[in-house]
Amino acid sequence: MAKDSQFLAIDFGAESGRALLGVIKDNKLQLHEVHRFPNGPVSVLGHIHWDVLRQFADIKHGLRLAVQETQGKIDGIGVDTWGVDFGLLGEDGELLMLPFHYRDSRTNGMMDKVFRIVPREKIFQRIGIQFMQLNTIFQLYSMVESGSTALKHASTLLMMPDLFNYWLTGEKLGEFSIATTSMLYDPSAGDWARDLAETLGIPPHIFPRVVQPGTIVGPLHESVVDDIGGGAGIPVVAPGCHDTASAVAAVPAVGEGHAYLSSGTWSLMGVELKKPLINKASYEKNYTNEGGVCGTFRFLKNIMGLWIVQECRRTWLSAGEDYSYAELTQMAAECEPFKSIIDPDDPVFLAPGDMSQRIRDFCSATGQPIPESKGQIIRCVLDSLALRYRATIEDLDEMLGRRHEPIHIVGGGTQNKLLSQLTADVTGRRVVAGPVEATATGNVLVQAMGVGCVKSLDEIREIVRMSFDLQTYEPQPAPGADQAYATFKDLAS
């Protein structure tokens, strides 16, 4: 049984960040929000950056509020963020540049340039990560190409949660799950692929020592304690520092045979394996092997996800039309299904911008009816995501030689009941949705495992099942889905 304890999870999403206090009592977890703050990119001279000092100020504000609320009785603090982005430190430990946002255009064309130096298949055989132009390897190579002063003078590369952990403790470490998102970590060797980096002109000495999820990074630095007015001795614990690693740890599954779908700005759909699956099929289908907790690997596909809906809403809001996500989903539910289909992973949908117009342009270019109303546009996106999920789950079945059911959906996307039911209907599989706060839940419980309050991943998942209400969606007939799927496969080929 888990020991009674409480932990603070700092969870960064693409739209917002939160500090959530997790209290474990009687083998159940309760979460409540201490601090919420906006988290968006900043454009500077044509490039997109993260406002990293503001992010750290919000981390400290959340810590301050949590320390006040608990009188400093916190058993651990853990930070998780999105993947691939990083900061570079000089020899004196100072940040050398504003961290870039993964959607910045500097990586355009970098994949092909890298493959001219090291063949694509050779990289995959070594690293086993899905090829996406936003990966750290391509970000770094763009800096090699541009003659970046920061890269030339860098002493240490820290992925985003590792950077925050450094500022919280003074310790420069890399956490396993976030390191694997870089496409520069060799899972067979259990270390950075420094020779691959050197071949590409990336300084091999900049990569830090890697530790596993649940590792205590160190106590809060005295400067942080002074800033927040307390908290001396509270340990900073590395959870699954990649937010999806924490979310997958909180999948309330029993045994094996299931698939998971971490649904939010990105959709990440896959299975949990004990070792990477790196073979011809996973290479040709462009799947990824990212690090998980307790020595596991997340074999999955990165899918564009609800980012497209978020950008539609942002565009309409900037024009003075304020609709909630619930309102947009209701509009979509009232529209004809499978009338128009997009490939959500088409590169045209990667960068910020007017997604509604891009959707219309995509449908026009592919000879489909052009969605006009807001409901039709959102319906197009949700139908297309469900079709992508079907393609993905069928890939997983084929590559692993078994049928995966149920599909566990976790994260903020579980609040979109239309998408959850569509996923069940289009895939023909039972869907179990919840918890909503999967990332913070996994963050807290991996911290608890790190300090000895929880014993295992199985115990983590038992606590999740006991703590949260889950909703089951049974597949229903979906007229038009099979024809739409045939269209989707043509569009995505």
C-alpha cells in the first residue's frame, strides 16, 4: 500500500502550465490545482521562442503557493514538459540563447540535409525514433548550418525539463524519457549517440549524464528557497520528464494487450514494450521508441492531434468570435460525418496559422467538398483524427502480431466525448477514457515511487484505477466510415 504523502507536479502543456498538488492517502490520489498560467510561444525577428524566464517564474510562483498551503510539507517536486526542445549553457552555467519552439521554421529542409551525411535508415537502426523535422537532431543541425555562436560556445545541452531542474537545484542532469525524444539517444547503448552527433558537426561533449525516471535530482537550491519563502530540503524528483511518459505511466490498464492514446495538443498512440522495436516495418511505417518509466519503451506514433482545433479556435478568437471547445464540439456533432477528410499529419498543419483556411485548401486540392461552417471544419478534423487512430491501431496489430483492445485514452482530449466515441466507432474497439489529468497523475506517482512511497508501476496503475472515474465507449455502427477510411489511406499514402 502506498504511504500517505504529497507531491507537487509542474506540468507544462503547449497552451498552459499548471502546478498541481497531489495528495496520496489511503491508497488513493487527489489532485488540485495550485497555480495555472498561460504558456505560448513568442515571435522574435521571424523566429519562434519559448519565454523560458517567465516559465521559470511561474514554476516558482506555484512552488510558493504550494509551500504556503502545506507549510512546506511536500515530499517531492517534479517537472514535465513537451519533448525535443532544449537550452544551451556556457561553461559558467548561464543560458546562451532563448530556447527555440519546435514549430519554428529553422528546421525546414534539415532532414534531407542530414540524410545526405548519414542515411535515414542508418539513423533509425541506431536510434529507433520517428522522423519529424522538429526533432532535436534537426534543430541542432540547423544551428550547425547557420554557424550558431551559442552552439559553438555551449558546454551543456539540457532538454527543457532538465533546464528547469537545473535552475531548481543547480544539478545538470538529463532524464531518460526526455532524452530519447532528441533522436540522439542510443537505446541499445543506454547513452547518447555522441559519434552520430560529431559526424553531423554537433559538439559531442554537450550531452549530460542520463538518469532514470524516479531519480532524485537534488534538494531545492537555496536561491529558490529564498525566493519562495521556504521549502528547504524538499527534493526535486525527475518523473517521466517527457509529459507523455508521465501520462502513459498513469494509464489505468491491467496486464497487457491494450493500447494507449495520450490525447491533447498532440495525439500519441501506441503500446508499452520492454525493449525497443527497431525493424524494417517500424522504419517503413515511421514509428518511434521513446523512453518510459521502469525501463519500458513507448512504441508509438506521434499524431498532430487537437493542435489543429486549438489553432482554429485561436484564429476565430482573434477575429472576435469566442467559442469554447465544448461549443465547437457540439457544432461538429450536429454536422454530417465523414463528408470531408484531411491528413492531420500533413506538414501544412505543423506551423501556427489559419488552420480553417488550410483545411479548406486541402479539401479543395484533393477534390472533396469544402467545409464552410465552423462545425463542418471541426467535424472534418475530428473524423480525420479518428481515421488516423484506426490506421495506427491496425499498424500496431500488424507489427506486434496481436489485436490491441481496449484503447485507453488519457489526457485533456478525454473531455471531447465526440472524439472518444468516434475512436471507438471507427476502430471497432472498446475505448476507456480517463483520467483527464493523466500527466500530472503520472508525474506525482512516479515521484512517489522515486522516494519509496509507491513500490511499482503496477501499484501506480492500481492507485489510478481506485482514484478516478473512467468512462467506457463501446463501438457503434458508423455509416460511411469504411469509405472514408479508404479515402484517408489514399490521402495519407
